Amino acid sequence: MDEQKALLAWREHDATHALHRADRDAIEVSDSARALVLDLLARPAPSRDLYNACARLGRLLADAGASPTLAVATLDGAAGALAGLGVIVDDARIAPARASIAEGYCAVTIEGERLAARRAWEYPQCSVRVANDTAAIVAGFPADDGEALADWAARVALAVSRDGFKRAILSGEGAAKGELVQALALLGIEQVSQVEPKGWRSFFARPKGPKVETR
């Protein structure tokens, strides 16, 4: 089999499905993964090897910013390139191989969304300064793993301490809040329920005593 000719034909097929510059860039950087898929498609290799190679190609396309359209259509180009060289691919392998590419592509997308969601709970995004020495922090890190929660709480507490905060008002519930309470306490940061008013505002916040009558 003329591998270079097959690769060129596959790339030309994908170029016709490219929606933007990222698609074209993804086509350029994926030759090594494409070569493996072509090799496994052209011979009766174990299906698992083919599907793993396709999943790897899907992940590579996603990492390069390729569109879902390109990811879904690309395997047809591989089959067409092989057919052009007289290599007939078993139709029973095409659909699962295409699904493996989609699975690899979607896995990267999901991982990226989860990472973005976790970053939103990192300091300082999860906090706001409510006084010179007090920060309000929302403990909502989206993880069930105790070690991941402990690592997050340690990062937040250390950053809060570095910024000079001595007190923290916490909101949230469950394990994330519990880990953060412990991490802050280890660094000597006091947990409070509200900010004590200072200056002229403290006059209005003082508790009023019993009225004393004078004559």
C-alpha cells in the first residue's frame, strides 16, 4: 500500500469538510495518528487496536480545535483513500471506528468543560473582599474525591493567607466547606459569620440599652 498517497487523499477529503482555520490546522498535525488508522484499517488487525487508534485520532483532533463536523466525517475519507488504492474495508468495522473517533473527541471536550468548571472555584474567583482583613468565600469545588478537595482547600487557604486576610466568611456545604474550614484554621485564619462594622457605621450597629429617664 502506498501510505503517502493514501494520507494525501485522506487529507484532501478532510480539507473539503474544513469549516475554519482550526480544522485545517488539525488536518496538518494529525498525520501520525492517521497513518496508524490507515494501517489498521487496511489489514485484519484486532478491532481493539483499530478502535484505540481511532479514539486517539479523535482526541488529537479535539486538542487541535477541530470542529465536530470534521471529526464525524473524517473516517469516510480514510475508507475512500484506501478504496482508491484497491483496498476494500469491511463495512462492519467502519461504524464502530467512526464511533471511536467521536468518543475520543467528546472525551476531550468533556474534560475541558470539567476543568473550566473547577477553575471557576479556584481563588480568587470563588471569593470577594468584604473588609480590609476579611474575605467571603464560596466553597463549592465540584469534586467527590477527598484528596482533590483537600488539595483545593489548601490552595485557597494559602492564597487567602498570602493576600493578608485574617478572617473569612464561608458559604457552601458538605465536604468542600469542611476541608476549607480545616485548611483556613491551620493557617490561623478565623472563620466568622459577619463583618463587624467600623467607623461611623458602628454607631448604628451598637445594641441599644434600656432607656434611662432623667429629671
